[in-house]
Amino acid sequence: MINYDYILVGGGASGLMMAYRMSKDSFFDNKKILIIDKEKKTANDRTWCFWEKNEGEWDDVLAKTWQKIQFKSEIHSLEGSILPYQYKMIRSEKFYHKIWNQLANKTNITFVEEAVLSIHQEENSARVVTSSATFHSKVVINSIVFSDESKKQTKFPVLQQHFVGFFIKTLEDSFNNESATFMDFKIPQKGNTRFMYILPYSENEALFEYTLFSENLLPISEYETEIENYLREKNITNFTITEKEKGSIPMTCYHFWKNNSENIIHIGTAGGWSKASTGFTFKNTTKKTSKLITHLKENKPLQLFHKIDKFWFYDLLMLDILHEKNYLGSTLFGELFKRTSLHNILKFLDEETSFLEDLKILLKMPPANFIRAIFKRIF
Ligand SMILES: Cc1cc2nc3c(=O)[nH]c(=O)nc-3n(C[C@H](O)[C@H](O)[C@H](O)COP(=O)(O)OP(=O)(O)OC[C@H]3O[C@@H](n4cnc5c(N)ncnc54)[C@H](O)[C@@H]3O)c2cc1C
């Protein structure tokens, strides 16, 4: 039997961030820690963006920061400063390297490259079964989505934030790289919530992501054609595609944490850490991994880690509306950006607003849909 104090099942963003925090805290120096992943993440497999005030702990791996953002819709368009916030971009390769470099100094943290088949709560411990071994631990911190229970249930709607992105390079300077486009809804909506997300990281390089908040994925060719159409409309014709990326992030208020048990806790997307109304996960992960470290050190029950708050309910209303009337996204976000300052929108999406501030934002939204959604949920 192979025993550990902690096993991190999955070594992606959240698993590695947990390992990084454990490696920096002397409390864990005499603990035996194992990370298991089917592949050791070292290459660029995704681009993470998030916002925070001023300097932050990932600044040494940033690829780019913006102090201005743009929003475009038929209702309202704007470009504005978000200071003291900054919109920050990380290419995952640098993040992975930073963490693996830190872990290289820790003899108590080891890595096994294997597919995990299942995890099990036993009496007073947890068991992890991989393709060739079984491991036991007092605490299993899991970031792999093993079941499709969240998709099958019908209590909470499940949308996806799904996208395909082109990293493009133009011959001439073509972009204003001082401003990132958060959402450009001025594209055919086709009955959905569809927008272009643009990250210009130099004057002739940018990431264009054709993004939907909707239930069903599209054929890859459709996202790609839409990006090509968009670039043509903007007279960007002389370019090369240097890289592509795609993703699909669950948007749901499903209780991922209900499967947390005495010795197993689910984290990252598998733990419900992706914000249901936007899909943003990275910033949440930086906050929640810090909290989880404290929780582990205080030896508190794992089932008590997750707490439902008012933001969960706001996200639920938004998802109920978008699930029923997927075409409304452009209007809802248009109204939000028209009537609320960029600073307050970012604070609200960061789940850091007071109840009074929430009311100021929510009462400016088109009331009919929200009141209907509240009544439907309550009754
Ligand atoms: C392309 C892309 C771009 C994104 N951009 C942003 C963004 O800009 N901002 C933001 O906030 N969020 C973004 N997200 C969402 C989110 O931040 C990421 O998905 C993030 O990586 C989630 O972290 P995680 O630890 O939950 O999952 P992951 O990082 O996916 O880690 C899970 C790990 O589990 C491993 N694994 C899976 N199955 C098995 C198995 N059976 N056995 C062993 N190992 C297994 C995988 O190899 C992986 O390393 C993006 C997601 C994608 C896909």
C-alpha cells in the first residue's frame, strides 16, 4: 500500500497552484505529497486572463497587461480605463514552468504521470486508482471531472462558454495594444449569446476568440469562418495564424461540491470554481487555493470548505435567463455596461461588492426577465 498525506489528482491550473502554495508553506515540509496527472503540463495549452488591482503574485509570468478595455454592443459601446484594476494575460507555459521550478526543490513532493481511473472515499482515508497502481491518502484534492452528473441533472441549467481562438500576426502594425476587447457583440447573434474577444498583445499580434455562452458546441469550421469574416470586415487581410486555441468551460450553478467528503475535496472546474455566469476561473482559483491551504492547516472538515453565497444566486438568475432566452446576452450585457461603471462591473464579477452595491447594479438591469427568473426559482 502506498500512503501519502496529500494527493493532488490532476496537475493543471488548480492542482499545480495548490502544490505551489504547499511548497511555499513550511507547514507542509514534513508532509508526503503526490501529484498525479496523465501528462506533465509544461507547454502552452491555454491563455488565462483575469483582472486584479495593481501588482499581483503572477506578475513575473504575465505575457501582457492592459489598463483599458472595450465593450461593444448595439445598445452601448465604450472604451475606458479600469485602473486601479489591470487586465492581465498569462500564457500557461510560463505558469507551469514557474511552478515546476519551485517544486523541483521539494523532495517531499513527487509526480506520477499516469491516468487516474477513479477515486474512492474509504473509512478514514481516500483511495486513488490509476492505470497501474493504487494510492492512499488522508486528503485527496481532486481537479478531474470524473462524471457527467452536472450535465445530466435538470435542476440547474448548464451552458458552456465555448470558443475557438486564432493568434494572428499582421505584416503591418494593425492593433491598438493598449486596450483589450472584453466583448464585441456587434456580430450576428444567430439566436445565441455570441461575441468576439480580442487580446492585442503587440501592435501586430492579437488573439481573436469567437465565443458563445450557449448550450451546444458548434462545428470547429463555424467558429473559424466567423473569425475570418470578422477579420475581413475589419480589413485585416494580410496576416498569418501563428497558433490556435479552443475551449469549453461549464457555466452552471450545479453543486459540484456536494461530492466533497471526509477525505476528498474537489477543486478547480471540478469543484465548481468556474464562475457560472462568465466561465472565469483563474482568479477564483488563486483566491480559493489560498483559503484551502488555511482550511487544511486548521484541519477543518473538507465538507465545510464550500459556502454558497448571494453571488451564486445572481449567477443562477442570469443562467436561467440565458438558458431560456439565449439570444438575450447582448442586451443584458449591453445594459450592464451602459448603466454601471467598468470599475463596479469588475468588482461585482469578482464577487467583492456589498449588498447595497449589488442592488445598485441589479436594479438597473431590465427588470422583467430578472423578476420572472426570481419568481420561477422561488415558486
Ligand atoms: C483554452 C482555455 C482558455 C481559458 N481561458 C481562461 C481565462 O482566460 N480566464 C479564466 O479565468 N479561465 C480560463 N479558462 C478556464 C480555466 O481557468 C481553465 O480551464 C483552468 O485550466 C481550469 O483549471 P483546473 O485545474 O480546473 O483544470 P485543468 O487545468 O484542466 O487541470 C486538470 C488536469 O487534470 C488532468 N487530467 C484530466 N483527466 C485525467 C485523468 N483521467 N487522469 C489523470 N489526469 C487527468 C489534465 O491533464 C489536467 O492537467 C480557460 C480554459 C481553457 C480550456
